[in-house]
Amino acid sequence: MKSHQSTQTMKPATAAKKLGVYLEATPAEFREGTVSRAELDQLQADPPAWLRELRANGPHPRPVVAAKLGVSISGLARAGVTEALTTEQIEALKQEQPEWLVQERAIQADVRKEGARIKKRNAERAARSGGQGS
């Protein structure tokens, strides 16, 4: 007996998230259809011009903006940055160094330090206990 496997598809919003692009900036045919796993793999392996352009110049979705600025998504929200930004706008913010950006980067650095401290502590505990549960 032969099993039939259906093609797995996703909504455009999910595909845009996986591609790291802002959905509203994608072409209409992308936004209005569905994307199969094979199509997503193809877009990632050999991105068309529109995808290369969006990745390079934006507008970028909030997770990408946050990463490029070195802050959290919550930090963007606290600063009132709710819209997608272009690469040019992100670079301008980096040059301007507004107070909120300096503050949010410091918060993010503290969060990373604390995460590293906890990871080290947990690794030391695991080593003391012989790698067997807590």
C-alpha cells in the first residue's frame, strides 16, 4: 500500500517570519497565496531579487530591527518604535545614539551577562554532580 503525503503549506505571514522579512513589503503574489515547504526552501536557497532587496535594505520586521540595533523587541516597544525600519533608518539611529538606544543596549548587555553567569553556574553544578540531573 502506498501512502499519500500531502504538501505542507504555511500562511504568508509564517513564511515571511521564517525568511526574516516584513510581510507588508513583500510582493502581492507572495502575500496573497500560501507557501509550501519546498517553495520556502527554494526561496532560502536561491532568493529572488525582491527577497535579496528586502533583506539588504528593508523595511525590516521588529525582530530584525532589534537585532541590528542590539536591543530587545521589548526595548523597541518601550522606545515607541513600532513600525518597520529600513536599513538606512537603522544606520541613522546607530549614528545618532539617542538616549533610549544607549539605555536599551545597556539593559541588553546586562541580560546577556546574567544569562552567561547562570549558564556557567549550571555547568559548574552539572560538573560537580557528575552530569547527572540536579
